[in-house]
Amino acid sequence: MPLLYRTAGESHGRSLTILVEGLPAGLPIDEDRINTELRRRQGGYGRGGRMKIEKDAIEIQSGVRAGRAIGSPLVMRVINRDFRIDEAPEVHRPRPGHADLAGSLKWLTTDCRETLERASARETTCRVAAGALARCLLAEFHIDVVGFVSELLDQRARVPDNAGPDQLRAARDANEVYTPDPDVVDGMIAAIRQAKVDKDTVGGIVEVRVFGCPPGLGSCFTPEGRLEGRLMQAVGSIQAFKGAEIGLGFEAARRPGSAVHDPIHYDNMQRGTPNLGFVRSRNNAGGIEGGMTNGQPVIVRGAMKPISTLLQGMDSVNLQTLEAERSDYERSDVCAVPAASVVAENVVAFEIARAMLDKFSGDTLVEMKAACAFYLDAARSLPGGRGPA
């Protein structure tokens, strides 16, 4: 069975529910890891009052016995403290940039509440929980995932290409804007603070790096098998995201091929690493070529637009009267880019875990590890014509 997840719940409903299928039996489930990611999602400079109300933590409902997955559907629940969906007021003035108007027209209602409750970024709580759960699997294969904020308005972080996961994580966690570059922290905070004064909002760009992926995850044979497409879909589907790219992304279209593609060399001393000894002087491909991982770190970026709920409001139309009015205001954030980096990190982790299970499928973790070990041994034996028959 392929690894997949489903989410249910509304922003101000009783709870959020996450169902995950396809995890191998015997996988240790680290609840602290999941809850840590949920806490990080609630943090970051620029968050609004809702995060002071909620204390997100999972309750595992099924699929786990004595701390290990048993192979059946695994269900987690997160309780909403701000449970008031039935008492929440109707919303008749759609916010430009939000799902309000499109959803009201789709479901034939003048009350945007029925759309916004599900369209809300509160649903990303579920995505983070699913991704953090999948990271329990990645940890068994020494695959590490780190997400961070790389840009916010005119503030652009400088992050070394050769920075390792521990270095990135330590630098990122040292500030409220979740960026590994200390030189841009004050500028990012100032931009968010000014937006609050202006009753405005700001967006930004987040980056996710995946370390330790074996080569060969994904496929070039089918469109749906191409890993870069799956990763960009996962990141691009996050609420308020408007773009996603791998490696150089759009910048690759502005350069000649000689300045884009990554030269290949062989270093026998690195034969035991995830790159199997095939090294690159740069990683413009972002660790993926032809829809498959190539042994280099996977690099994914996503662009988040400014949140569409502005305290100053914007020109809109009352759906009941069709008269011009300012848009409604729902309690919201000034900037959620740091939190969005946590969401991106975890949806990428889920896709990498799914690709691992696609290649090394097994009903149990023991079988999956054996399949991975066999593949890596076979791959390492290929140079010199010593591959398997």
C-alpha cells in the first residue's frame, strides 16, 4: 500500500483528525517529535492571537501498540480549544486573495464562513503532524530534513551550500524568524513589525533541504512518478503558497547549460555515503535529475504570498447586497512565513518517506531496511562491471 494521509476538521471545529496509511509495522513512533513540530508551527515572529489559545498536541487513536506502528491505519487527533464553529458569525464580504469568494460561488452560498473554516491554514496542523510522523520512518534511514526562511520582502538570507543539517537547525532555532542567517534577523523582524503598524501583511520564501536520500527515489517513467513534480505539488498546495521550485528553479532558465548542470566526478572515498561516490562541485539540480534523486541533498523552495486577511481591509462586495464594502476581518497573523517553513519542511518529509516506501516497500520495517541495504550494496558494486547479473 502506498503511503498516504487524509485530513479532516475545520478551523473552529471540535478537533482536527489525521489518518495515515501505509506505514510499515514495527516502526517506532516518537510522539515527542510530532508534538515538537506542532509547537514550532505555532511559533515564529508575526503570529496572531489564535496561537495563544491553542496548545497543539496529538492524541493517537489507532494504529499503534506499545509505541510502534502495527501496520493498520494510524489516526491522530488534535483538539481545538477555540471550538465555536456554530456560533461564529457569518461572513458576507469576501477577502481578496482568500478562498472566500471562489468557495461561496462554488458551494452556492453567500456565507463565506462555510468555505473559510476548511480553507484556513489551521488545516496545516494536520500536514505537520503527518510529516512529523513520516520523519519517524526517515530517521530509521538516517535521512534528515531541515526547513527555514530564506527571504522576506527585501531581506534575503545567505546560506552556505555546504551547511549540514545540524548547523542549519541550530542557526535557525536561535531566532524568531526561523532563518539560519543571523545577519538578516533584525531586518526581517523590522519588516514584520512595520507591516503590523501599517495594518498590512508580508509573505516570503521558505527553503527545505533533505540530507541522506539514497539515489533512485522517484522515477522518470511516468509523470506521476517524477519526484520533483510530487514535491512541488506538496509545497505548492500549502495554503497561501503561489510557487515552488527545485534547486535553481526559475533561475536555471536564465543561464546557459554550462552554468546550470552539475559536473559529475567520482571519489572512491565517498563510496559509502548516500552519493555512492559520485560527487558534484555544485548542486544546481537540487538533488533531483530526471525525476529521481541523485544522491545530493534535495533542495525545495516555496513562495508564500502575504496573508489575505488585512486589518485595514480591502475593497470588496457584500454578497447579500452586492454593494461595495470593505472586506471582513478574521483574527489572523501579520506574517506566517516562519510557521510556513515548518509546514513545508514536513510536507517535503512526507513525500520523501512516500518515495522511500515506493522503492523499498514492505509490510514491516525489517523488510524495508533489508530491501534498502540490498539496493545500496548492488549499486555500489556497479562500477567496474561487478554488478548483479
